[in-house]
Amino acid sequence: MTENAIFALAAAIAMAISTIGPALGQGLAAKAAMEGIARQPDAAGNIRSTLIIAMALMEALTIYGLLIAFMLIAKIA
């Protein structure tokens, strides 16, 4: 395997792992928030704002993975 192929494979794996983890986390967080809102509709505002902050932090993990993938792809060129 050439060095460029290893960098390309590493970039693909970095994107796959950094996308799967936060995607599962966001799904579980949204599920829990919807259940919480269904049980206590009065707390919907607090739950929603906490959910938005949590989603933003989870999305940052995906962006970090994208950044690492870009850095690995830059090694190829």
C-alpha cells in the first residue's frame, strides 16, 4: 500500500467514525428530549434550549473529524 493510499484510508475512517458517534448521540438526545417534553409539557422551553446546546456540542465533534480528514487529505497533495 502506498503512503497516499494510507492517508486516504485514514481520512475515510476518520470521517466515518466522527460521523457515526455524534449521529447516534444526537438521535438518542432527541429521543430523550421528546419523551421529556411529552411527560412535562411545561418544561418544554428548558428542555429545548438544553437540547440545542447539546446538539451543537455534538456537531462540533463531527466538525473536528472533518478537519482531521482535511488535514490528512492535504498530506496526499
